[in-house]
Amino acid sequence: MTVPTPAGRSSREPSQESFREQVHLAARFPDADGTTVRADPRSRSRTGLASFERLAHTAERGLFDFLLLPEGARLPEPVTVLNALAAVTERLGLAATVDTTFNEPFELARRLATLDHVSAGRAAWNVAVSDASLAGENFRRGDRPDHGDRGDRPDRGGLAHSRLRPTGGTETPLARAAEFVQVSRELWDSWTPDGIARPFAHRGRHFDIAGEFTVPRSPQGHPVVIRAGDSSEGREFAASTAEVIFTRHGTLEAGREFYADVKGRLAGYGRDHEDLKIMPEVAFVLGDTAAEARERAAEIRRTQEDPPSGPTANEEPGRRSFVGTPESVAAEIDESVRTGAADGFLLVPHPTPGGLDEFVDRVVPLLQERGLFRTEYTGTTLRSHLGLQEPVWKG
Amino acid sequence: MTPPNGRGLLHLAAAVDQEAAHDVSAHVELARLAESGGFDFVTLGDTFARSGFDALAVLARVAPATTRVGLVPTVTTTHTEPFHVQAAVATLDWVSRGRAGWCIDVSTTEGEARLFGRRHAAPVDALWHEAGQVADVAARLWDSRGSDARTRDEATGRFTGHDGLHPVDFEGDTFSVRGPSAVPRPPQGHPVRVVDATDRHARTTAARYADVALVQGTNPAQVGAIRAELQASALAHGRDPDELRVLAALTVDLGDGERAAEPGHGGGGPRQTAQGPLYRGGPVDLAELIAAWHGTGAADGFHLTPVEPRRDLERLVNGTAALLQHRGLFRTFYPGSTLREHLGLGRPANRYAVTGGTS
């Protein structure tokens, strides 16, 4: 949890004459949820580094805050891809979606801290939660809900089969996720800022671990923590724990409502308005005219691999789409930020030639003209792009 | 591939571990140096027991900065998830375009167990047995999402999904995995599995599942004996022993420059130390030793761990390897692009594929 310093807070007071709310932009690599286009030959080679490199270069050219990689079927493992992308990008934030249900804090915190070192302070973690009943059969933990009582673990005896039986416990995966993030931050804080390793010990409902973390405090202190969620529980998780929240809502009004609600929860956790960035996920389709954009949106929907869920003119429940001319899309973005519906957007580009390039070439300059978006990277870390405080070291 | 004299091609690998392992650019520099010398691969060790980065992550960062050299991080199997480990190794193969390996290791201490809080330390033979099962299921998972259009369920003979999806339904002693993997089949089919077979407990796993075994020894006879044991064991487990490359593992200290090897060291062979066999001498004498050992057929090549990486790796590349190249014993360029090609290992067929394993 960040504790804003007086100095950090005052620098962001909207009292300065030149102050203009800035929009934050991120791009998500399209996953297999329906944004893959069957007819496009480019959608074939989605696994090699080149397809990720291309999107990363476009996002960095567009001065985006970060690139998000999903975790899931038909995709390589995101943290490893981002370590490779760190070699071919310089400023772009690198966000990996990683599940907390079937990972362990020591190992994952170590991988994320390594990514932050390897990228010189550009790492972020999109905290995901798996449905245990679907994925558990691939993991040692099996389909076990967490035990409330740590003492009855049948794997205490060493190499006995460590898949644990379901207990019908009442724990939700999100409760494990919250403790997972908390433990990770304890591990990231276990080295002093001047490079001394100190032992850690954590004993909680889900984790009982102790020892020494192997990675020095990373450039950002803690990688940026992201969480997607619209439910009440998800909002509370974000307000207490996350630094960026992704959300889906279909209209500007719904966005404002969500924004006010989530930002309103921050004070309860001793957090500042600026400590959590709200970034709705949006699709976009551009055209020279509004009619052309609508036609392209319809065309894209026809070629979608899975049942239609792609960028259509506000037909899709849940996700908002920007369909229009670059001018109208820039105006929509401006209005969203100006009227308190969003701090920025997570764009899901259509994986056709030009996918994100079109946005970078045609919309970003308009956002810059409006004074809404940076014209160069002013910092080197993702925290600096997002205007997030360095976490205070808790020794 | 065997040259007329009957000896296999010489393979060279180098460790790029460093004392203060918190400088990624130094790893990049060392890997590029090894690549300039035509080395088959570099290794980067990893353990939860000591300070250091995640090795696979570091070598993923190295991948775009290199084009040919193989990248082999240590990934432990005791406290990690087999399903996640195979995905990360497969992804390293993707981002390196077919240059990934995986040095399999176990975590034996109670201290490491406490970092995870899921199980106690276990006997080393049980851990290596488990590591073998992890190596096994990893290869199955690499095959489970082929890119071939048609795949067949071996049990039922039915054709399955268009994505080449196949469950693996693996039941190990300590874990089970249903599959399939999330990651498409890696470019090499199976990234190269490496096992340090010095510890007797690791030898069965090495013989059954490794593509490359590392063996410590202070003389060719010692290494050759273990090699023969590994080959016999591989044969007994139904493998072609020629599919297993055995590299003699030496720590090298080339600080004495061109001076002749000390008695009992380079000249008379490496000296046994607590860290394993240590060669101390000049790069030229080391080239003589490598040529002589390789000539006996005791090993397919060498895995060299420089005591001072920046200094010694440069001497290995510009002294030792250069001399071996001059004598026609070591490649002067990479004829292939994947690590399997460097090692003269074929691309494994997909066990689930109907047609020729081209997925």
C-alpha cells in the first residue's frame, strides 16, 4: 500500500494553471476470447516473439503506459515473453497476467521482481484468479479450496501425494489472492533499499512461509499491481490493494458511477485518489467517416472466430467500444477523463494489419493536441508513467 | 552425425553464472561472448537457497540479444508446478526461436521447503525420481498442443481437436497433470533437457530423460565410466544411447594466462576440489586437454565453468576454442539455428501426431 507523501500529493493538485488531467493508455495483446480473426493470415503466428515485439514497438511508439499480456490457451507464458520484450523496448511498461490460485508467493514474487530488474523498473502484475474447479487438475494443489486450518495438511509428511482433497471450505480464490499480494509485498520489502537481505516470515490463513528472499529490492520497489473486476468484492480488492483496475462498462454513465464508487472506497484504506488508476477496457474501430467506422466494425464482427463479442457500436454488453472517426474517438476519450469516468483506457486492438498502429498514428496525435496525453516519456519506470508513488519501504 | 574418424563432433558449453548475480547486462555480454566462440550453449544456475535472479527470466532477456547460442537455465522441480515449469521452458524456446534448454535440478534443504510451506524436505533419491516424472510430463505437455491439423487419440484411435489438443492425463507419485498445455508446441518440439549426473541419485533420471548429461571427473576414464553407465541405462530404458550427449564438467581458472599448466593441474589433468574438478592453467593447455579427452571418446564435449567469468570466458573463446577451431576439432560457425541442431539431436516426433511428427 502506498502512503503518499505531502510533496507527492501537492505536485498533483489541480491548482496549477497549466494542469490538465492526463489520460493513461495501455494495450492488451488480444487473446483467444473472440478478438482473434480467423480469416486474417496474421492471426496464425501469434506465438513467436515477433508478434509481441510488433505490438510492443507500436505501443512504445505511441508512448503508451504499458502493454498487457493475457495468460491462457494458445499463448506463451507471459512473464517469460515480457522478459524478452524488455530487451527490445526501453520505456514501455510490461504487465503480465498471472494467476494466484495455482502459484506460490515465493516463486511468483521472485519472477516478478526479476522482471522489474530485467526491465529496469517497468514490471506490472495483473492479479488473476482461476476457477479451481476448471484448472485444478493440472496442479499439485489440485482442486483444493484453501484450508482454514493449516495444521491438517496431509502433505506435511514430505513426498506424500500433495494433491489435497477438496474440503468444502468457504474460502474464495480472491481471499487467497489478497493474501498472495500482501505476502509478495512483504517479500519485495524484505531487502533493505541499500541491498541487505533480511529474513521474512509470514503466517496467515493461506500461506505459512519463512526464509530469505533471493532478489534485491527492485527498481520500482514493488512491481505495479493491477486487478480487473467489476463486482463489489472486486472493487473492494482494488480499493484496498491494486494500483490499476481494469473494468468493463458499456456507457459513459456507468463508467462515472463505477469511478465514483471505487475512488470513494480508497479513503477507507488510507489511500489517496491518485493511488488507484481506473482504466476501462475498450475496443475501437476507426474510419474516415462515422459510417465507414460502423461498416468496418460490422465487417470485423463477421470474421470473428468465436461468437460475436468484438468491437461493435456499443452492442456488446459489458465492454465499451469506440467506433468512429479519430476526432470523435479522441473526443470521447477526452470526455471520459474530463467527466470522471476513467483515468485511462486499456485498448484491445484488433489483430489485423494496422491494429494498434492506426490508433497510434491517428488518435494519439489528437490526444496530444488536446494536451491530454504525453508527447514524450518523462520518466523511465512504469510508476512514473502512471503517476504512482514509489511504495514506502517497510523494513 | 559422425565424422570419418568415428568420433562425434565436439560440443562446448559454458556457465555464465556470476558472483554478484544482480547485473543482467553482464549476463548478456557473457552470452554474446560465448556465441562469438561458437559454443553450443550457455547455462545459468538457479536455486531458491541463495541470492540470485530467476535464471529463466534472465536468459529470456538474453534471447533477443543473441541469435544462435543455446540458452539453458536451471529450473528446479521440487517446489515448483510441473505445468508452469514446462510452459516457461516452452516459452523460452519460442522467444529464442528454438534455442532453449532446461537444466533440471532439485531442492533438497528444509530451508527451501520453508519458502513454500507446502512440504518438508525429502530424501534426494525421491526428489530425483520426482524430477524424472516432471521431465517426462513436460515432454508430454510440449506435445499436447501441436500445430498439426489432425491428431489422434492413441487409446481410441479417434481424431481429436483441430488445434492438435491432447490431454496428457499424467499420474505421478506426487502430482498429476491432465493437460493439455496452454502453450503451443515449442519450435524444437522438445527443448533440450539437461541433467547434472554427477550425483548418483540423478543418473537414472539423466539416462531416461536427458538430452545432455553433465559429468564431473578429473580424468577421461572417470568420465567415460559414468558415460558408459548412462548409456547402458538409457538402452535399458528403451532409448537410443546416441540420443544422449555426455559433457565433461570442469571448473576452469585461466588466470595464469599462457603459462604452462601447473603440475597436477592442466598438465596432469584437473585437481579434485570441493566444487568439483578444477583445471588451472592456460587456455592453450586446456585446448590440449579437451582434444585429448575427446579423442578417447570419454565425452561428447565439455561444460566449462569459469571461476572469473569475464576474464576466463574471454580466454576460453579467444584461446581455447580458437585453437580447437584451428585444429578442425570445433565448429567455426553455426550450421544450424536451434540448440538441437548444434547438438546433432533430431527434432522429436510428436507422440500424439498421426503423420510424421511435423507439428
